[in-house]
Amino acid sequence: MMQKLKDYDFTLMISPILLTAFGLVMIYSASMVVAVVEGHESTHYFTRQLLWFGLGLIGFIICSIFPYKKYQKLMRWIVGIVVVLLLGLFVFGTTINNAKSWYVIGPVSFQPAEFAKIALIMYLASVYSKKQSYLNQFYSAVLPPLVLTVFILGLIVVQPDIGTASIIFLIACSVIVSSGIRFKHLLLLIGVGVVILAFAIPNMVTDVRISRFTGAYQPFEAPETSGYQLIQSYLAIGVGGLNGEGLGQSVQKLGYLMEAHTDFIMAIIAEELGFIGVVIVIGLLATIVLRGIFIARKCEDSFGALLAIGISSMVGVQAFINLGAISGILPITGVPLPFVSYGGSSLLVMLISMGILNNIAKTTRKNEQENDVHTQEPQSKLTFQNRGGKTWVN
């Protein structure tokens, strides 16, 4: 039993759990006032996230044990279910924060676009790993998987959920580039992407989206409207300093900073725990991303390597977009901070992904150990020779 546990990557087991546990504490701190104002118990959001954490932990354990190569046999089911769920939003979806992105079933709500992230990572990793022998052929190898990718992106864009669509697009790019496609094909894809954006952007531009850009890059020109949220984030970050005001002592969470327990939880961390708290969170996120890339480099199976790259990219890209939004580097798009922000669908997908990454790490380590055993020279060699009708042993 202990030998089997040693095969797992403890860095990838401990880091997500620590981040999630820390996130639970911060969610309670950031949401208790809002929960009471909304008529709930002060522990309302904390309890709901704790339940998702329990479900995610089960998914983490199962996916750590389940052989990752078997996902290739289940690919049609995985992708098919995700596409059906995304299409079903047009009929059964619920609009939250101006986006019809959610299914609400009693007290439970979930966002199918979160599951589309990991499904698309699996799909692209599976397809491009099978096409390695003829990946230099653009129309037969590179292009076909992009049709489904664009279709899924389109379903998410029209919700509209630009933040999640941006994450999926960047994840897809990381997997495609890592698959080893030719540089001229990459340039061709970039050119096609630019043309599509040139036609799509005029239709996507609305007053709300323009205000997000002006709010991000000119917040003090509209401090009471589009720039309000970012200014409150700046205040929280600035007040925190090095050590912070102390756990639970945030002022911005008292109705000044909206979505304090979701998209802007890092601003509350900065206010209460200061620069030190921010560095710890970013350090743990960076550890997960770098460890995932290291596993991808060590993995000799192309499907496993691309899958590890996609999962690492998902964590890194989502963290970058979230941190960029709270600091004014990027427009606010409603992207949660991985493992830390309130959000059941996001947490569940992240923990499942960590389970898959752990299984890749375990399989890679076992393969290395088996290769080491096979390459070792035996200390003595017995050879049998027949000499004159007699058997000799050397």
C-alpha cells in the first residue's frame, strides 16, 4: 500500500488541498457579511463551498486511481455530454450576471462551460497524439479537431461568457502548439483567427463590454460606474501593505467591493493578509503549473504529455486572467481564482483535473522505474552450451 502511495506526486496532492482549504477560510471571511445581508446564515457560502470541496475530493481520488489512457476510449461520451449540456442552456439555462450559463436545480447550480475546459483538453490531447505520424499535413491532421473547438467556443461566446471562452481558447492554443505542428501551419491558424476576430468583434461590441475596457484602463474617469469595482480593488490591495489588516478585518467586503468572495477574493486576501498572503497563494499556484509542465516533459506518452500541458495551462491561464482583472492589467471578465474563489463548478473541475494530473505522474514514475530495472545489467549470466553431447554451464 505504501509503495503505491509513493508513486503519486505529493506536491500535486498537497498544493491543491492547501489552496482549497485556504480558500474556504477566505470565502467565509469575505462572504459572511454579504450572506447575512442576503438573509442567509453567515456560513452560507462557506458551507456550500465545503460541500463542493467534499465532492471534488471524491473526484480527485477517483481520477488519481483511474488510468488516464482509458479516457481516450470514453472521448465520444465525454465530448458529447458536454456539447449536449451547452446546447441545453438555450432552453433550460438560467441567466446569472447577464449570462445564460447556468443550470439551477433546486439549491444546486453548475456551469457546463467549466466542464467544457477539461473535456476539450482531453479531446485535443487525444486527437493530436493519434496524429503525430502525419501532423505535418494541415488539412487532414491539424484542421479537423479545430472545427469542434470553434463550435464549443461559439456556444460559450453566445451565452455570453467571454472570460471562459478566452480561457478555453488559450488552453487550446497551448495544446496545439505543444503537439508539434509546423510553424507555417501555426502562422496560418493565427492569420485565420485574426480574420475571424475582425468580422466578429464589431458584432460583439456592446456598451457593457466597452465599459469593461474603460473601467480597466481608465477607472478614475468613471469612478462611480465602470471604474468603481477596480478602484475598490485598488483600495483593498493598497491598504493591505506587507502584513495586512488581519484575518476578518477587511473593510472593502462590507458592501464596497462587489463579488468579494468570488472573482475579487485576491483583493480581500491582499487587504487582510497583505503582500505575504498574496505571495503564498501565487507561489502555490505557480508550483502546480510548473509541476504539471515538468510531468509533461517526463511523460513518454504523447497523450499524457499533452493532457498534462493542457491542465497546467488551464490553471495558469485562469489565474493570470483573474489576477490581471483585479490589478487593472486586463478587463474584468468574471473569472474565478483557481481553488480559492467561491464557485462549485470551477472547484470540482480543478480538483478532478489535479486527480488526472496525479495519475499521469504516477504512471510516468512507474514506467521510469520499470525502464530502470530493464536497463540494469545482470551481475552474472548463465549460458548453456552443448559440447560433444554434454551440457556445460558457463
